[in-house]
Amino acid sequence: PLIDALFRNYAAHRHDGEELGYFHRRIGERAIIEFLRQDPATAPLMAKASPVK
């Protein structure tokens, strides 16, 4: 589900001619993480776990 979600986000929000890597660099890590937290397919994967000490 993770790779599929990344491709869906790219396809929905890319600029004309923009490649996948450039798209992810443009939107940044925070936007990618936020998208994955909100996407129903990846939200369970992104649930915050207890930190390991």
C-alpha cells in the first residue's frame, strides 16, 4: 500500500513533465509524511508507536 499511495499522490499533484523524484523533493518530507498519515491505506502503518528506550 505504501508505494501505491506514493504513486497516487504523485499522479494527483505533479506538475506537467515532473518526474517522481523531483516531485517528492519539491513537496518535501513533511508533506509526504502528512499525506501517508492521512491516506486510509497507509494510516495504520504511520500510527505513532511507543518510542524504544
